[in-house]
Amino acid sequence: MTDPSSGDPTPDGGVSEEFDDVGPETLSGDADDPKAAGGSPGIAVLTALVLGVLGPVIAVASGGIIFAIDAASGGLSLAASVVLTLIFGQYVAFGGLAIGYLAWRGFDREGIIEYLGIRVPSLKEIGIVLGSWVLILISVLVVSTIVQLLGTETAANSSAELAMGNPSIIPLFIAASFLVIGPCEEILYRGVVQGRLRESLPAAPSILLSAAIFAAIHVIALTGGASARLTTVSILFVPSLVFGAVYEYTENLVVPALLHGLHNAVLFTALYVVVTTDPSQMPSFIGFFPV
């Protein structure tokens, strides 16, 4: 008896060629390929939102661990406290969550690297980093100027405020921008959040949604009133869009990670110059750190 699901038998007893390549992969995606999740756009958006919010939640919760270490050690130095905050609040909360999610989906080490698109950037990609940073700088200056002309209040970034009060740790923040903050936040918000959205949505909405999530979660790192925080989050949406567009174009996570790190490092450097030369000149950009 001929199995009706196997195609019509041919004169030589074989199966019609039009069904030769039909299999589970063709009908419902490769069951062994974790990247083939796809699914409905609603599930993709929900997953992106959960991951985007869970990162900061873990970061805030890790504060308890740092507090316990501080109490057990009899008091940590500021530098040690910052380092521990970077480890738990960045490597664990963002990087660890991203890797853990991909591992849960079934990716092995090579699969994670391929999914995220991690490779040494080319000279062209380095040029994209520099050019994109200039674009971000101009955009942020224009937007911040408009905000000032409108007299709209902006919020301050807690990390920037800490750095202003303790200039000696700013070099640590500059190094962390490239080694910790840029890589960890980009692996979660561009590599995983935007990447998951791209499995079910076109590029434009994926970039917009991931940028909105990334900008919105910074509300916990800002100080000030609700309207001031909303204004600053709106401004942070600008570099977030550029990070996402660069990742979409290059398909190399190292590029937006470098761009993110460069942007933060330049802002911290400018902050250091102001604080160590003329502290009375409160910089207007201290809320614009995408950290």
C-alpha cells in the first residue's frame, strides 16, 4: 500500500520529485535549529519585553548581594563597590541573561556566536563606528539644544552623578564603557531582544521596539521628576536607534558594542574634564548616558 503522505508513485515505483525535499523542516521549520523559533509577532514582542525588563530587575536585585558583601567585609571602597556593581549589574544581569536565554533555546557556544554575529570588525565597520558616533553626537546636541530652548527639565543619570562627586573613578567608568557596559548591554538589547524580534518582524519595527525598550529601562538609572525622566528617556531613544540600525546593517554585535562604549567613554571623558577644571559648570549632558 502506498502511503498517501509520501507523494504519488511514479512509473518506476519512486516518489514524485515535487515531494523529494519535503520534510519537517519544510513544513514547520527545522526542529533541531533553535534559531528557527519565529512564531507570531505577539510572542516575539512579549519575549523581547520580558527579557528587556528582566535584565534591570536582576541588576537591581544584585544590589542585595553587593550590600551583603559590603557588610561582611566591613565596608567596601568606592572602586570595589563600582567593580562589583559592574560584575553583577552588567555581566550577570545583562550578559548572563542573554547567554542563558540562548542556551535555554538550545544554542551551543558556536551557535550563540553565530546567532549574535560576533566577529572582529573590519576597517569598514570601524569607520561605521566612528561615523555613527558623529551622527549620535550631532543628534544629541540638536535634541538637547531644543530641550533647553523649550525650558524642559531633564533628569540626571545616577552613574554620572556618582562620577561627578568622585572624579577619581571616572577612568574606571571610561574603561568599563568598552569592556563591560557596551558589550553587556548590546548583547542583551541588540543581540537578543532585537534579534528575537527580527525572527518574526521586519527590520524597522524590530529596531524601533528594541530601542524603545532599551531607552525606557533607563528610567531606573535616572533621578528627578516623572516629566524630567520621560524627557531624558526620549533623548536616549536617539542613540538607541543608531545602535540598532548599525547592528542591523553590519550583523556584527561587536560594532554596536564598540559604538555604545565609545559614546559613553566620550561623555565620561568630557565629564572628567569639566569636573576637574571648572566644577561650577554643570554639564547639560549628564542624563544622556545610555548606561
